[in-house]
Amino acid sequence: MDTKTSIDLGDVQETLLIPLWARAEEFKQENAIIRVAKPCRQAYRTSAEMMAAIDYDFAKFAKDRSNQVSCCLRGYLMDDWVKKYIQQYPQGVVVELGAGLNTRFERLDNGRIRWFDLDLADTMTLRQKFFRETERCKFNSASALDSDRCELVRAKASGEPCLFVAEGVLMYFTEAEVKQLFANLFPRFPGSGLAFDSVSPFLAKQYKPQKKLTAKFNWGIADIEEIETWNSHYKLEEIKNFWDAPPEYLRRFSWLNRCLFSIPFFRHSYRLALLSFSQTNS
């Protein structure tokens, strides 16, 4: 009998197990929100296989069905931006900040895109048990705030715009850290973009990623457009919420959740945003 993989993750890093569980459950659905092309399945362990191989009590997530749907819709909406970037820059560079056990590269790889998966050392140690680093997909053990890693990416990009993706990451930072991340990226990657999600201050205070975990949200922003006032070169290209997902997926939420989504205050308490860093004046 195979021995299960033990884990030793920090409080925030442990939350990566929630979207892993969510994807594994989603693939049981006939019309799954997130799909993976069959050829890519050979390049990594599927979410269900990873979940089965990890020594962890995933059953504690089972009662939170809305969280399961939310995680998958978040991935679906983020994937859309990454697909558009890859269509425009087939040999571009995508950087996943806080990669966890995400399967985005395997879902969207066009055979030419270059990719960096970045996360803290304990997470990357776990990731390496299930994924293989390749010539086009590199692993980096570092904080998203580590500016030294930016130089590795910039050398690979050769001046072409990059796309950074921070899914389920920034709400665990303080506002000062979010501003630092943006400031690290902007001067090094003018013309590039950052796809991320955020919550309102109300949701940041009231919500925990999972009741049985200790991690909590630190950053919330009431008006997402306020980010454009942080720097004149920051531009929000697009803002989404779950209401932008296909109706057949929204029906997976409970009647109560759908009613709450119809109220602007609650609908806009969680948003996904695509931010661009405009070119500096030379």
C-alpha cells in the first residue's frame, strides 16, 4: 500500500488544500466548471489523485458547498484572462504568485507559453511531489514580495509584457504589502498585467477561508477603483464578480446565496480584477 504524503504547511499555506478539494469535487460533476484537456492529464497528478495521496482530513471541507463552487468559479474567471493573454502572446510569460497546487499551466498550456510557479518553500516542496518542472514551466521558492525573483522573470520575458496571476493570495497580505507588491512589479514590467481577487473590508472582517482553519483575511478594499489612485500608471482593465459567470454555474449556488448576489453590497464584496501597469514616460 502506498504511503500517504504528510504535510507541514503554515497557516496561510494550508488554505491551498481548499481549492484542491474543490477541484477534485468539481470533476465529479457532469458539467464541470473547470476542465482539463486529456493530453495534459499525463503531465501531473489530477486533483483527485493529489487529494487521495495527501495525509489530511479533507472531510472537514465537505459541508461548505458554496466555498467549493466559489473556488472553481474563481479559477474559471481567472482562466479567461490567462487564455486571452496567451492568445495575444503565445510565447509570453505567465507568473503564478502563490501557485499552491494549482493546475492552471496544465489546463491552459499551448505548448509554447513560458511559465513560473512561485510560492513559499513549504508549499513548493509539496508541489514538487506531484508536478514536474519543465523547460517552459519553472518552480521558484520565494515570497510574492521577493523583488529578486522579478529579475529572473524579466530576463526570460525579454521586454515582452508578462501576466502575473495572484488567485486567493492578496487578501492574506496587509494593504502595505499589497502596495509593495504592485510597486515591485510596476517599474520592472511596464505594459504587463496582474490578475488578482479582492474582498471588501466587511468580508475581510467577517469571513474565514474555512471555519476549521486558523488563517484569516487581512486586506479588504471597499472601492476597487481606488487602486488607480495609488499610482497614475495603474489602470484597472476589467473587474468581475461571480455574477459574470455563466448562469448554469451560478445555479450551483444555494437559493440564499443567489439572493445575496442580487444585492449590490454583497455582489461587490468579492471581485476579480485585471490591473495593467502602463508604460512609464521616458
